[in-house]
Amino acid sequence: MAPQRIDRRALPRHIGIIMDGNGRWANQRGWERTRGHKAGSKAVRKVVKACRRWGVEVLTLYAFSAQNWGRPDFEVKALMDLLAEFIAREWEEIMERGIRVVHLGELRKVPVEVRKRLLSLEKASRKNRDMTLALALSYGSREELLRASRNLARRVSEGKLLPRDLDLSTIDKALYTSRLPDPDLIIRTGGEMRLSNFLLWQSAYAELYFSKVLWPDFTTEHLRLAIVDYQSRKRRFGLTDEQIQDRL
Ligand code: FPP
């Protein structure tokens, strides 16, 4: 049977990826976990290019969670170094391919070198229109909601916002993702079936796809399969089949 092709007219607008399994990939080879992260950053490059080629509007990568700060210092440092390297190495291609880079997360905690490079790339790429690459870095969804709640509470206490005017879009706008569409498809590699504090509010109606493949082994073919699977799902957003048909 011929492999099913992606239907370019029904692509997920926004794909989020939880890139799990780097450590296990390295352990299986008797290597340090950090070698798994290095191999993982090569997989990142391929997946970004494929999304851009296929016409996915937004790709969000969970590069480093708010909880990952608790990992051993050498692993945190290796991950930060990899991010800095990735930005330097991919800069030209990101610009050539018209990719806009944005970050989601608490950048103040990130080492100044990485922060500076990332902010410079965001600035340089801000007018790019062909795809958005969102790097979730020092990101946690609960932390994001807490930050948004504090900001909104401050506006209420200053009399700038009335509690009765608070609605779903007020919260959307207070999140790091305020300018991004909600994710349509969330992929997690590495075999675990959980969201691990990733885009919890935004993924209310996302389709979830779990792959057993460890992140460094995840190829564009695996991504293609995930998208084909997504395209076989019926999304109803709480409505009935008939109502959805009427809208098409
Ligand atoms: C989870 O695997 C992965 C991470 C904590 C980091 C992901 C980072 C990269 C893929 C490389 C750098 C990123 C970019 C955007 C260049 P794990 O360590 O939890 O794996 P395990 O579950 O097998 O231990």
C-alpha cells in the first residue's frame, strides 16, 4: 500500500512538540545524557525544515521546562550551550527561509549569553512571515497562568480592568502565546503519555499524538505519520458531527 500523503489543505496550523527521550537514547548507547541532547538538536533542525516546507504556520518546541532547572548543573549548562549553538548555527537559514522566532517562558532565568542571542534573533526575524518557530524555554504552563493571573489581578486592583469584563480572550491575551493560534496537534515522543506542563490552557482542543520513538530518532517521516494521523481525526470542539458538517 502506498504511504498516505499529507493533505496540504488540512494541515495543522500550529504543531507543538514535547521532545522527550534524549537521555534514554544516550543511555542505551552507554553515553552521557548530554550526548542525547546534542543528537536531539539535530532532529530539531530536520523537523523545523520539514514544517516550513510543508506550510505549517507555527511550530512550538518544548526546549526546556520551568522544572528542568532542577536537573544537574552540567546537564542544564549543556542544554543552554546547545541552545546558544543552535541559534548561532541556524541564524542564516532561519532568515533565508523566512522563519520568525519567538520565545515562550521566563527568559530572565536564562544565562545572559543565550538570552541575548535569542532576543537578537527574535528582533532580526520579527518581520519574517513564512513560519513561526516558538521556543518554549524556561517554560511551564502553570507558571504562565500564574504570571497572567498576577498581571490581571494588578490591572483589576488598579481599576484598569473590571472583573465582569474578564473573559476567555482576556486570559488568552495575557499568556506568552497571545499572538499565536492554539495548537491543533501536540506530539510527544519518547513513549510517555502526558503533557508535562506544556500549553495546558492552549491545548484544550488540540489533538494529541504520542510516539514511542525517542526524540533523536524522530525523523520527518515520523512527523509525516503524525500529521496524517491528525488528518484522520474528527475534531468537534464540543459540538455534534452534524453541526460541524453544516459549518464546512
Ligand atoms: C527531554 O528529554 C528533552 C529535553 C529536556 C530537552 C530538549 C532539548 C533538545 C532537543 C535540544 C536543544 C533544543 C533546541 C531547540 C535546539 P529527556 O532528557 O527528559 O529524556 P529522557 O526522558 O529519556 O531522560
